[in-house]
Amino acid sequence: MKKEERKEYSNTKWYIQVFVSTFVLSMVFSYISANGVSNLSLIPAILILILVIAVGIIFDIIGVAVTVANEHEFHAKATKKVKGSKTSIMLIKNASKVANICADVIGDICGVLSGAISALIAMKITESMNMEFNIQFLLSALVAALTVGGKAIGKEIANKESTPIVHCVGTILNKFSKNSEK
């Protein structure tokens, strides 16, 4: 197989893996959240909604930080045997895939979940207060504003603090790695 064919095969394989994993994860998390949140009272449901929004923002920050981080800074750290440096280099070398997983797969799943959870919360509020109208449009707008606003702030942070963010992620991943840096 020629080098170009291998790369095309690798890219196609990656696209299929992302599609399948996103589909499965989204289905599982949607099922869990819909069934789990529908059985909760209003305050815990709102706390879960806030957590889902925060997870989406945090992973978006990681995705942006990995794409803008400077690999050379981590080579210097790796020569000094700073834990997490080699993992950080690997993250940066695979920035497009890492950003895709963090910002697109996890971020979009969190977006879908926050929409589903906000719909359930709106129904709970509407029913508990015997309202004549559904407040879903207000809650959806609030969730969208929090998500987009949070991601805008997060992108600014990721651009300014990419090195410490990527190093933190690299250090965390290194702790769970079989080939962890000593």
C-alpha cells in the first residue's frame, strides 16, 4: 500500500471511529440523562445541567489549548524529565484529533444533553407551577447563552494559558497511562 493510500485509509478509519463512538456515546448518555434526570427533583436536575454545560466548556478549552500550544516548550520540559511533558507533546502532535474529540465529540454530546435536560427541567417547572405555557424556549435560550458565552471565555483562556492547560491534561493522562513517565 502506498503512503498516500495508507494515509487516506487511516483518515477514513478515523472518521468512521469518530462517527460510531459519537453515536454510541450520545445514545448512552442521552438515555442515562433522560431517565436519570426525569426521576430527580428540580434542584439536582439543575445541578446536573450546570455540570453538563461546564464539562462541554472545559473540553472545548482543552481542544483549543492543544491546537495553539507550542510543542517546543514541552520538549524543554521533557529533557528535564517533567512529568506529563511527553504526553503533552503527543497531544500537540495529534492536535486535530484531540481537538475533534474534545470540542466536537464531547462538546457536541454535552450540547445535546444540555438541550434534553433543559427540556425535562422546563416540563418539571411548567407542571409544578401549573403554568399555562411551556418555558422551554426561555430555558433553551439561557442554556445556549451560558454554553456559547462560557466557550467564548474559555477560548480566550485557552489561547492565553495553552501551555499550563495542556501540561495539566498531559499530567492527568500520564497518571492513567500504562507507559507513564517516571
